[in-house]
Amino acid sequence: MSAQPQKTDDTATELVLDRLLDAPREKLFKLWTDGSTYPNWFCPKPWTVADVEIDVRPGGKSQFVIKGPEGQEFPNRGIFLEVVPNEKIVFTDAFVDAWTPSSRAFMVATVTFADEGGKTRYRATARHWSPDARAEHEKMGFHEGWGIVATQLEALAKKI
């Protein structure tokens, strides 16, 4: 007899940003998959991103450092789990390069891009390991920060 997985209440562990962006999904996806563009949009200003190394494919690494305006540094390591060109990117910090388990697992993120009325429905979902981790991320400014990042992403997409 095998144990059946229990369905969790997604609202207890998920944070969602859902926006209609005035840019083609192909351009938004291109920016997400080109690490050289991250310093221009990936963090709310005056925060910056540096030392970006990404290999956008299932199992490929995602590595960068977020730098604060007062010199703080927050290294981020993870892997991509799923990549569907121009439609979806799934990544996590639960593993680092070569599928090595992370000691700092926090979330799995899914970003989707869908055509909608000549624009793109952009949806970023952060699924956390626990309600406490979700609450911590929300308190850190998930909605404001990820919203600013979406706005910066949209602005850059309009320029390319």
C-alpha cells in the first residue's frame, strides 16, 4: 500500500504576480533567457544584479548575485526545471548546479507568457515550502519588488 500525496492549499504557500504587459511574449522570454540583460531589469532599482551565469534548459544552472545599495550581497543559486520557449520558465533554489541539493531551499518559481489582445499575460508564481516561507517572502516585498521588475522588463522589451 502506498501513501497518497496530500493536496495542499496553494494560497497558503503561493505568491502570484499577474500582469498584462504591453510587449510581445517572445521579447519578454528573450530577456528572461539572456543573462546579459539581467542588470537592466531583474532587480528593483537601486538594487543591482551581477555575476549572472545561466544555462536555460532543464537542469541548467541559474547563478547570480543581488547587490543592495549599501553594499549588501545576496548570492542566488538554483536550476531551471522546465523551459518552454516563449511560454514558460520554471526554476528553483532547491537544487544548485548538477542537481546538488541546496541548504537554503526557499521556492519554486513559474513564469508564464501568454498572448492576450496584442499584449502578454505575464504571470509569476512563487511556490514556497511552507506558509511561513511564503509569509517571509511577502514581508520582504514580493508584490512590490516583483511588480517593479515586471515593469522594468516590459520597458526593456519595448526597446529591443
